[in-house]
Amino acid sequence: MRLKSCIFILLLTMLPAAASAKQFDESALRTLVGLADPQISPDAKRIAVVISHADFDKDEYRNDIMLVDVATGASRTLTNGRDGVGSPRWSPSGDSLAFVARTGDPPDVEEQIFVMPLDGGDASQLTHAKNGVEQFAWRPDGEQVAYVTPDAQRNAAAIKDHRDEFVVSDNAYLDRSASVPSHIWIVNSDGTGDRRLTSGSWSLPSSEPPGPPGSPLSWSSDGKHIAITRLENPVYGDNDRSTIEVIDAKTGAARKLSSRTMWESFPAYSPDGTNVAYEYPHDSDPTNINSIWVGGVSGGDGAEVTKSLDRHIVRALWMPGGKSLLVAAHDGTSAAMWIQPLSGAAIRVDTGDVQPNEAFWLDADVGRDGAIAFTGSKSNDPTELWYMASPTSTPRRLTDVNAASDSIDYGRMQPVQWQADGFAEDGVITYPPDFVAAKKYPLVLNIHGGPNSASTTAFNPFTQLLAANGWLVFSPNYRGSDNLGNAYWHAIFNDAGDGPGRDVMAGVDAVEKMGIVDESKIAVSGWSYGGFMTSWLEGHYSVWRVAVAGAAVNNLVDEYALSDNNVGVRYGFPGLSSPWAGGTLSAYVAQSPLTYADKIKTPTLIMSDVGDTRVPITQSYEMYHELKEKGVSVDFWAYPVSGHHPGDPVRQVDIYRRWVAWIADHFGRSSQTTAGSGS
């Protein structure tokens, strides 16, 4: 629910406005407008959406809620001047809008729920939760709101006296206190009657970026029950122990929906309250893609309704009538949506050349009349708000918040295909804006993270920034990517680097055969698992002129022991074992890029956050010391913030500036040669 947790994704998928010239440069990158979390009003006439601007003077993102008229596209801002605005949610009657915003003074700043009447007047504060609100949902009759808030530390008084030791569990090594559970509270819509509904050592999930929002609360249509995801404890490393429960909204009594004990999440009641859709792995195998299952509210394991779709589903929204769902997934080099009946084949929604935003989940809403609102982009058009009156309608753009970008000369994006190890694989080439087929260009690999993600032809400002320097940009997909079905996803199991490395190199070969690459100037770069692939490829192939490894997973033993995922890393290895069980250590070591650091000769830029729990900076230090000891040209820049990537605009732009400059310095500032003339 918290937009601040997805800032890196915002910058990669949202929208620069134009600089004074047509060249896409840092000044254009700085002028960002973001759109997220569209919500269709109950009468289907308006859409509330969060709009975000980067404030470089205060080094923060400023969010507001914008109200857009469906018929005309006219818009107005509702929340000027509030901090941390997000999560707009219509009251069931449509006469008011609830949202979260920050209150209090540092260090006691928390997010609370506010409710704004749409017929005029300022918003009133609904909640005063001491530890803030993580998410909320209106009861269908509008009389109450359920919200999730973390419990207080059990030893809060002792902590003030420096008796702040805590028991370590499957948490990240950077944690400074015990994880606390989050639970449901209920408040009347007028702010009275605040009461706790659930309690215990178990917890509801919260958002842990990079990743989707915490599994939302889902009310039954009669307002008597709430479907939730229950974690057996609040420790992130144990988040595989998740099940769907149905909570009595009066008593807090809970019952399980199925017989399972792990891996269930994201329940959603059908409109008539008879079924619950939820996420669970394909064929019940936790190493498989994510699928959508539907079961009756009376209980049972349900049926895998997306079994034949063979795509990694990132969200499911019920269509009116409860006979089908809108589901979303990467599909080749595009982001796609389908209408999935409860039985039978899925039908792909035709969005033309518009790609829905699907960073970890579909950023969309379905109206009571079956309309679909989503944020999306075209390859050379930044993100806007789009609307479809029905799943068979042509998408209609409702906003033009990035109209200034029309004057920028962007690089053309093109899918490319190749074969490797029996797989039909793909990726995306972005050409320099002034591309001439008779010339050869330096090639920069920008490898996606995850690994369970995908490079698509959706608008990507950083890719365009690279291309604007006169470089071909190649964004390859590789086994483990989530865009080509279960077999491709599963092929990375116990093969973290070697197989994906062959996939990428086969893609490089395919691009080189186009005759437009200056083969003396090839760069490899990426962040997170893209950083892993960068380090791996440096240690196994010698074609690279320069490399940039951001937040790179270099040591899988460290990743198992120290990251927030920690013990979850075992799902990539035989026996689903730790490094020290059953002789598995050799597999962890053999699949770690650090093992091959002695073979690296490529000038390498390393970057990381000191407070990164997803990929602890220890792994960057290990690689840095080895390269420096060997005499390899290496720079290492650390950012003194938490998170897997800086969440503020100043540091984000600094990363991109250093990334581009490192490559440019090692390529030399001359970026093009005539085809056939050599380098």
C-alpha cells in the first residue's frame, strides 16, 4: 500500500517529461511524473489515481491523489500539501474517498487513514494507530473500515533503558530489533469504536520491497468475514509459511480455507461471496510459477484455474458476476492481461501497443460495470492512465501528464529472438535515437533482476538514457525469467549462473549477427540479479570492455545466511537444502560469481546501499577486495541508506550518472563507427 516502498520501480517504469532539447538526458530524467494505483468509483464515472513528482530540493517524492473524469479526461488534484499520500479507496457509496497520509513530527511520523468527502470539505483523520497503518479496506456497506497495523515491541519500556537485545530468527543480519506481528483492527467510518480484531504471534504480511504490496484484506460481500493471508510469524525469511484464513469480522475467530500449510497468498472474495481466488504455485510445487486457484468459501483446496495459461501470474481481479477473473503476467517481451473463466481457456485482452504496468503485480482496477483502468506505457510513450469500457474495448488514454515528452527523440525498441539449449528465447534491443543501419555501435547489456522478472518493450527511462549516449542497449531475458512459462522459469533451479549465462551469450551472438555491433565495445551491467549475471558473465566470458554491477548477488552462501530472504534461498537447490546440509555447499559455491572472481579482468563499477537487506553489501565488499587485490580497475560506491536501491531521487539520479559515465569513460566518448571500418 505504501508508494514509498516502490520508488525504484517508479523511476524505471515512469515518465520523464521533455528537456529543452530533443535529446533524452539527465535533465529529462529528473522531471518525473508518476501514476499508480488507479481506483474506479462505484458509479464508474471517475477514477482516483496517485500522481507523483520528484522534488530534488527536498530529495523526496511528492504524491497527490488526482481525480479523473472517465467521459472527458478532465482532472483535478484532491490532496495538495499532504505528505506520503497513497492508497486511494472509494467508499462503497462513492461519496467519499479514503487514503493514507503521513502525520506527526520526526521521529514519530506514521501513516494514518484520512477520509475526504467528495461534495466538498477537507479530509478528516480516521485512525490514530500508534504504529501507523499498513493497509485498509472498506466494509461493503461502508459502515466500517478494517486496517492493518504493527504491534508495539513487547519490550518497548526496556528498550529505552538500552535493554534492547533480541532473539534472532530467520531475519536479515541488519535487523536491529525483533520482528513484530501486524494485525487487523476495525474502526467505524466516523472514527469511533476502534477495536482490535486479531492478535497473536502470527502476522499478516507487509510490503517488503522490491516486491508486491502486502496481501490485501478482502471482505465478503455480506460484510461478515475477511479473507487474509496468515504468516506463522512476522519474520520475512519464514514468509513461505503462509496460508489463507477467513476471519469472522465480529469475533476474530479464524478458520483455514484449505488443508495446505505453505505458499498461499492474496485471497480475494468473489463478488457474490461464494468463492475465494488466491495465489498458489503451479502443480503445488514451490519451485514452479505462480498460479491462480479458486475454492469455495466452505473450504477445500480448490482448482487451479490458470493451469493451462502457463504464465507466472502477478495478480487476479474478479470480473463482475464472479464467473471469471482478470489476470496478468509477462508474455514474451510484453506485459499482458487475460480474462480467465473459472473453467476453460483464458482469453488475452487486446491492449494494442499499450503495456500495462506489471512491476511485481498488475497496477489496475476493475469497475462494477466490468471496465478496466490501468497505468501503462508504450515503448516510446511514458506511463499514463488508460481505460477500457470492457475487456474487448480499445484502450483509451485518460491522462496526458507527460505531454512534454512528445518532443523527445526516443530510441526505437525492438524484440529479438534466438535459440539456446532447446529454448526459444527473447529480449529487447533499444536503438540510439539517431540510429543508422550502416554504422556499428557500442553494445550495452542492461540485464533485468529477479531473476523472476522480464525485459519488455514497455517504456524504460534508464534504457533510453543509455541509448541516448549513442549505444545499442540489449536487455536479454534468460532462464528463470517469468515470461515464457513454467519450463523456462524452472530451468534456473540448481543452475543459477551457467545456464542463464549461456542464454545471455546466445542473445549477444544473435545481436552481433545483425551486423550493427562494434564488438570491441561491449558492456555488461545490471542491478540485483542483473548484478549477479554481470559478475557471473565477467568471470566466464572475456568479451567485455567494461562492467557495472549494482547490488550484485556474488555469494549465495552470504545470501542464505545474511539477507532478508535468507533460508528461502534453499528453494533454488537440490533437496531444498541449506549450504551445510547433504553436501549442498559445493552447489552454492559453484553457482556463486565470487568463486570465479580470479578470472575477472573487466574494469568494474560496483554500487550498493549499506542498508540493503535483500542483497547485503557484504557481497559487494567481497568482490571489490578480490578485484582490487588482483589489480583490476574497480570503483566501489556505497550509499548510506537502507533499501535494495536508494528510494530518493537525488541518489537515484547519482547512480544513473555514475553508471553512464563509467561505461562512457571506458568506451571512449566516440560511440559510433562505420559498418565494415573496424573500431
